[in-house]
Amino acid sequence: MKKPMSALFASIALCSSATAFALVTPNPPALNAKGYVLMDYQSGSVIVGGNQDAALAPASLTKLMTAYVVGKEIETGRTTWDSKVDVSENAWSVKFPDSSKMFIKPGDNVTVADLMRGLIIQSGNDSAVALAEHVAGTESGFVALMNQWAANLGMTSTQFINSHGLDGQGIHTTPNDMAILMRHIIEDVPDVYKLYSEKRFVWADIKQYNRNRLLWDNSLNVDGGKTGYTSEAGYSLVSSATQGQMRLISVVMGTPSAQTRVEASRQLLNYGFRFYETDQLAESDATEVTAKVWKGASSAIPLGFEQDVYATYLRGNSRGVSKEVEVFAPLVAPINQGDIIGSVTWKVGNDEIATEPLVAKSSVEQGSIFKRAWDTVVLWFKSLFTDAKDLWEQ
């Protein structure tokens, strides 16, 4: 695309009332944790955070990434839920004394589905190693995949050193990175996320229960999450819950007890649902604005978004949402579908709640020589006598 000569801002009020309402909201809960964050799933907005970017030991929260990588391998067809895994000496449950395990042993022939339940429900360190070796041949090879995926997902402050999360030199993550990971598990590998809601699993005649106690909490609709504990990390919990169309993700890391991590997570989720709401501001398949195109085979082009747009804000503020549309002007052909040629910003009062690039929803080729010559002359005259708005409005 040509470098834009100018940009036009159009402010559009989305409400009939110009009155600004001052909403009184209680302070977020004070939590006894090394770090925590509450994130909205749809918008990705952080509602509450405390030391959310602190580098902390992840413990078994690591297994969220282990499960994610396996889920992506299933998605690509390199393994399946029914694939059989031969358990090695490295994955033997006796290798993990005094820690959570599924109780598999060398020579066992276990499906990926059963190992995933052992990983997610029983938090099995043994099942983590078995899955890692199945996917990558060695645990170290699998850890390389884990770190590559962390980088791809934008988890910029995370480093894994094993597939299970036991303490070791260099292992670290942050509450914010864990929220990002859980968001991608829900969105990218929904069949994996379904396992996080299962409350119990039996293997080797041993019934074990999901350590996420919020699954039994009738006051919240928690449908998934992962616990973690080591002496270095403390007690941690990642959880996700829904209320109506809203989904929240809470991450609490480094609390002093298992009960504290549950109470802290409950407080975060209740606070978010009580005082915040999430709305869809735009749909990816809709046309936001139709803009004028110069020197093209077509004189207009629809502009919209590559993805649905959501925003999270204080309840009751929806009456005060406004938006500003910026379109580069003049738009000169050729224009390719997907080109970024503007943006839309939504605000509540002076506070920005969302910004999304405007992209071309179709392509426009160059027009004829006569069309290009004529538009060149018209553009020159318009630049002298007209407002920039006339350069892009259809």
C-alpha cells in the first residue's frame, strides 16, 4: 500500500446520553499470594493484578503447557487420543517419591487419553514424562517444544526445564503468562480443556480426585483449572469460570496453603463477575465502514476486523462507550485483502478500553490508465479545497 498522506478521525457516540456516570467500585481483594492476576477470556483484559509479572516457580502449573503441547500434537495428527504409549523406566512412578503421580510402571501400555487424564486430574509427574517421551522421543526434546510454544503464545517471561514442574535451576513463569496459557488452552485445544472439569480418575485400582477444589464449589461455575505445589513455589491454582456469556481466568501463585489458594481464587472470580462485564464490540464478518478508493478498478472497499472484538469494563459503563474511527486517506489502489488501513478505538469517557486494526475485507486492483490519470487530477484539486473526510468516505 501507498504511505498514507493523512489520517481522519471520526468520533461516533454509541449512546444517547452524554452524561458521565461516576461508578463507585470496592477495592480488589487483598490476597496472601506471591502473585496473582484475573483476566477476562474474551477480551484478554487484566481486571486485577498483583505482582502479575513476577518470576515465580510454576510447580505443576507446568503441566498446563505439557497438556497444551500434546493437544496440538493431536490436532496435527502426529498422535491421537487412542495412541498407545509404552511406559519407560524414566516415567516409572517410583522415580517421583513424595509427589503426585498416576502410578504407571515400566511395560505398561497406556493410551494418550488415559495419560492425559493422569496428567490433568491426578497431576501425575510420571504421566508427564511418559507423554513427553511419546511426543518428542526424550523429555528434553519435549521441553524444547514447550519453550517454543511459550514463545509463540507470547509468554515472554516463562522458561520450562522439565515436563512436570518439579523445582530446578532456571524454571520460572509469571501469573500473567499462566493466564495467557490457560486462555489458549480453552480456545485452541477445547478437547483438552474438557478434561479439566473431570473430578476423578481411576488407574491401577486407585481412585484419585481432581485437586482443584473449586470444581465442587456450588457458588461458582468453575469448569477447569490446575493446581501446583512445591516447597519453592508454594500453593498455586489456575482456574476458569463462567457466568452468563462472561468467562474469567484467575491465577493465584505462591499462597501458604491449599485452602488459601482456593479462597483467593474464589475472591478474584467473585470480584470480577460482580463488578465487571464483557461486551462484544464488533464482529469479524461485519463491515465496519465502506471507504472510497482512488485509482482503482473499484471505487469503494469494505473495511472490518480480522477477529471479533471484545472489551471488559465496569458494570454500568456500557451507556458511555464511544468509538473513534481512523482511516488512512487517500486510499490508493492496489489494495490487498487483509491490508491494515486504519483502526478503531473504543473508550469509556477518556479511558481506552479496546483498539483494533481496520483491514481491507477485499482486494482492489489498479484501474485503467485513464482512471488513474483522472483520479490524480481530482485528488490534487481536492487536497486544495476539501476536507480530508472526502478522501475516504464513500
